[in-house]
Amino acid sequence: MNCYNGETFLRSSLNSIQKQKYQNFELIFYDNCSIDNSKKIFKSYEDKRFKYFSTKKKIPLGKARYNSLKKVNGEYFLFCDSDDYLMPEKILYQIKLFKNKNIAAVFSNSLFISKLNTRKLYNNKIKQGKIFYDLIENYYISFDTVIFKKSLVLKLNQTLDKKFDLIHDLDLIIRLSKIYEIKYCNKVLSKWRAHFNSTSNNAYEKFANEKEQFIKKIVRMYPKDKKLKKKIYNFNQKKIIEVCTGYVLSGQKNKMKLLMKEIDDNLYKIIFRILYYLPFGSFMMKKIIYFNKMYLLK
């Protein structure tokens, strides 16, 4: 569990871990220089399985998770945020699905919760097994749901990539899926809280920049994979939409207008064209993001 000022939901999250029906676990709590009561709350638990670590200065989440992973002793591990909630059966059910030596990770269904709505993450049939190309084309795995097999993660040339702050989960899971199987458990085994905060242009640009680095990295790894190159098209389209969104939020409409020419989806073209001509396009984009998080929760 990586934590930065997570006092609001921390006790609820820690209680959900203590109540796991699978009790042979340890909790690596990695405090990323919190200045609230997170440390005090964690230290109030007299549980030998709860182990506290902290950074000397605040570091990016990707690096913090990389550091905390190095402290894991068990054969299986999962990452949990300080506002996540794990159902009592989560570890027990998912570990049972590691039925053969080629399964590197198991993910589950989850509840996305906002102030106005609660819904399942997956309502349709979800692809599992060898899903590398599916994830390149349309990444759909929520990090809070995944349990990994450490021995197979360590066989990769790289575990978590420290240079990724926002997409280290996507990078790890997609690289794993190229070599190993990823299984799915249809049970709802966690809860994820959707928060609405004002999302800056820098965040959208950073997502896009990291995804650009990821694509270059994965192409270097598999330069002769023709199917991969075809699947990258949809990945890049979504990246362009994210950058256009950032431009709208920051009022850089001329940059958005130039970039949206590269969007092939007519619906998105219409949306961005409308936002371009609206005098309050940035305000409308914030409302669209709010609606997406609070109601659609995609």
C-alpha cells in the first residue's frame, strides 16, 4: 500500500485487509512523506504483519511502487491504494485461479463508487488468457483488482518501470501479457473510489507523453511483430484524444484544432469542434469529465 496523505479512508482500507479470509499475508505500507495522520493511523494497528516504511522525500508514485515491490517477501502480491477496499474473499478467491505455471496475474471485477453512483467495472464478457493485443488496442484492467505472481514478474527484463509515474501499471501488465496468461475472476472483490478533482492539462499531456514512450519501448521489444503495429493505431487514437482534452482544459484551442485533424472518430471530432467554438469550452470539458467520473465511471 502506497500512501500520501490518505487519512480519510485509510482506516477503512486497513480494516478490509485485516478481515481477509486468506490470513497468510504481510502488508508493506509505504508512506510517501505524508503530512497528515496517515502514519499515526497505521501505527495504531498492533498487527505484526503490518510493516511500515517511509521515504525521506516525496517521490513519484511509479518509483514509490517500485521501491515497495522490492520489500515483498511473498510469492503473490497486489497493490492497494489507501482509499481502496478489499472484499474479505479477494485474496482467497484469486489465488485459487493460479492453476498453472503460465498464469502471471489474476484480475477481478470491482465496484467503482462516486458520490452519485455505484456500478460494476465490468458488465460484459471480459477477455482473458493471452490478451496482449487486446490490451494494446483497448486497455481495460484496473490495477486495484490485480494479484501478481512474483516469480514470473521477476523473470521480465524489468519489473515496474520507474520512469513511468502514471502508466507503470499498464506497462507492467501489457509486458506480462505478451509472455504469460492473465486470468479473470468475475466476482466483485474490491471497491474503488472515484474522486473528482480538477484535472490539469499537464496531467493529460503527461499521460500522453508516457504512452508515447511506452509505444516506442514495446515496438523496440518486438520490432518484427506486424500485428502489434496494427493494434497500436487505436492506442494512438486514444492518446491524441487525451492531448486534445488537455488543450481544451488549458485554453490552448488552436493547438487542439491542429491536433484534432488526426482523430478519425467523427463523434470526437464533432465534440472537440463544438468545444473549440464555445467561449466556455474549458468549463464544458470539466463538466464532461465530471459526468464521466461521477455517472459513467469509465
